[in-house]
Amino acid sequence: MRQLIKKITNWEAWPFKLLYAPISLFWLWYILRSRAVWFFTPSNPKLTFGGMEGEPKKEMYDLLPKEFYPATFNALPSDDFSVIKERLNFHGIIYPLIVKPEIGGQGILFRKLDTEDELRKYHTKVPVEYIVQQMVNYPMEVSVFYIRHPEQKNGMITGFLHKVPLQVVGDGKHTLEELVLQHPKGSKRIGEMHSKHKLSWNKILLPGEKYMLSYAANHNRGAHFINLKEYIDEKLLVHFDEMSNSINDFFYGRYDIMCNSIEDLKAGKNFAILEFNGCGAEPNHFYDTGYTLIGAYKEILKHWKALYNISKYNRKQGIRPWKFFKGAAFLRSSKKYMAFIKAADKTIE
């Protein structure tokens, strides 16, 4: 009974649909007010579907100045591996590197690869177009949620997080399996962890040895979030205002960034944008940071209101929402694609 009560009250672990169900009437109200099911699509006009779901990462990188993100190129499963090697040399990408699907999210098919053999195996098994990207070695990964009304040059930062990927630290006594079982989040993903780390599963980690269970710093991949809201100030906002104004027609979403330090990020140096997400980005700063369920709902509704207002304004400027059947077909295709890559993710170590 205690376990059942704990599971029910641990709202942060609820499935997405269950978490959002109680406030879905507010979303329906925006649909009715807009007279458009896909009212949000004008929010970020240069992103497919406004960045709600299924947008290609090419769109995002094409909007960013090249100095803002790591060396990156796209690859197709049909490409000869020799071509992949040539592109690595051309872009100056060295191991370790990161691979991830061109369309995707939630850490699906995201891998850190240390050797050419690992890349070859990934290339052989991955069934979709993917991105090869230089791994960034800055010590901090942060996310910044940014909103700017199109009429204004200055926006606001509503969330600032330090994201710590799922990891364990050795003590010289316990095996990796035992450490995962002791981890509050890792223990809930034991099957996935065993599948991806079976070669080290029975290894005893040295005292203080850090072992990365995942390099995808997503909440649904077990990452831990640390709230940095006390560091949100004018200096940080000015930097993101300048950056966001340089990205044509980006008004609502979340940046995922590697940086050397918060101060360097504020100074606009020693950072790299891994990607930014449009209107489908969740204001994830309510996870792990002490919010109550009611507090989380207030944050979500605040962001939905801003999204509605941005979309309404852009619509008045002539950017029409997607038509119903176009959006419905796109969502069906996107959901089918996501199911496909989730299945593929289980087959690749």
C-alpha cells in the first residue's frame, strides 16, 4: 500500500498524458478562441509545426550562426561508411562524438561514441537519417527557457536549469549493477541499463569513479535537474535577447547548452548550443526543483498563455495556422516515426 501511495503522489513520474490531463481544458479553450486546432504553429514560423513535434534539426541549425553550435553534419543509413569518414575529416570532428536522429527527442537513438568501430556499428544499425556532432567537453549542461513577444526586442527567461545526466559513483565495493539498483532513478530503468551497460555490469567501480549511464540529459532518461533561477539576471537576459534576435523568427522555446560556467555563459563565451526546441518544449524547470503539482500547473499555464499570445500576434501578421487535415496527417506520421525509432533504439547498444 505504501508503494502504491508513493507512486500515486510522485507526480513527476506520471506519464505525460496523465500529468497534463487535468489542465487539458485550458488548451481546448485556446483552440476554441483561435478557431484552429493547431493554433500554436505560427509561434515559431521558421520551424515545422512551430517546433511542437517532428521538426527536423536541420531547420534549427540553419537558423543558428555556425559559431554557436558544435561541428555537425547529417548522415543517411544508405551512405557508404567511407563517406562518413571523409565528412568527419572535413568537419574536423574527432572521437568521442555524439550521434542522434535528425528528427527525434527524449534521448532516443542518442549515443556517445568513442571509436570508429562504434560509429560503424551505429551506422550499420540505425534506420533513419542521423546527425554526427562533435562532443562538447564543457563541464555544465544547462537549459534556458526563453520567451519573446514578436513586438518586443526584449524577452524573458522563465527557466534556468543545470542538467546532470544519469550517473553513478563507485565506492570500491559495489558492482555497477548494485550501484544502479541503489540509484533512485537508475533502479527504475534496470532493464535499459543492463542492455546498454552489460559489458561493465559486474565491474566494481573504484572509489570516486564516475560512470555515465546516459549522456542524454533528459528528465525521461533519468537526468537530475538543479534549479538555477537565482542566476537569472539582466546580464543573462541581454545575452539571450541578442542571440534570439539573431535567430530569425524564434520566439518561444528552450535552449540546451553546454558551457564552461554560468559566468562564461553570461559573458557570451565558452558555450555551445546543442539544440533549441520550439513550442513543444516543456518548461522542465518544475522537475526535481521543489515544485508542488499545483505550482507545476501554474508554470505550464503561464507558458501556454504566452504561446497563445505569440501565435495570435503572428497570425495577425499573416502567418496562418496549419489546416486541420495537414496537421492531423503530420501528427500521425510523426507518431508512427517515433514508435519506429523507439523500437530501433532498443536494438542498438
